[in-house]
Amino acid sequence: MAKIEKTNDEWKKLLSAEQYYVTREHGTEPPFKGPHQEEERSGDFNCVCCGNKLFRTDAKFDSGTGWPSYFQPASPDAVLEHKDRSMLIFVRTEIRCADCDAHLGHVFDDGPEPTGLRYCMNGHALDFKPD
Ligand SMILES: [Zn+2]
């Protein structure tokens, strides 16, 4: 499937200021301020830009970081990894939506079983749909 591409002006019309900052300008929302941290209902967390299904509640856990955290994506091809060299000291792995390249957050290797991964997401990049 072809990537969803829009101009910055088109994205701005579709998204809130916070959503645009996070997903299109690679921003990070302040911890404990974004949506979905307390969400415990069963459902899907979809890309706020294009609706791609990214995460499920059954992979969500309380990381204590102030950002919604998951130990795996809804499917292996839902997200893409990019090496993020914006911090010079170490390389982080950025997570983007596979369908529209929205910046979602980063993945770290200090998560719980069964994967040991912690997908640390910006709540403003996600749209929750209860089952
Ligand atoms: Zn997307």
C-alpha cells in the first residue's frame, strides 16, 4: 500500500496543535499531560493522522513514565523503526506509523515480558477506539 502523504498545511487542518507538534514535528508531549495514560478499557489505539491500528489495550502497561506504554504493536507491520540521532550521546529508536510516517514515540529495551520492550508513545499521537 502506498504511503499516505499530505502537505504540512493539510495535516494542520486535520490535527490539533498538540497532535501536529508530536506527529509531524517529532515533538514530545510533557509527561503526565497527554491522553490515554489511564485508559484500561479493551480497544484499539489508532494513528491520530490516518487511523492505522497501532496498539491494543492488552499490550498496554503502566510504565510510570507519564506516557502511554506498550510491550508490542498491534501487528508487526503497524509501525516502523528509525534510528534517531538527534541526541548525540546515544542513538534512540524512533517509532513511526507505517502508513503515514507520523512520529509516535520511541522504543526501549527495558519493558516487561513477554517482549522486554517498552514502546513509549505520545498520547496525542493516538486515537482510542473502545471495542
Ligand atoms: Zn498514520
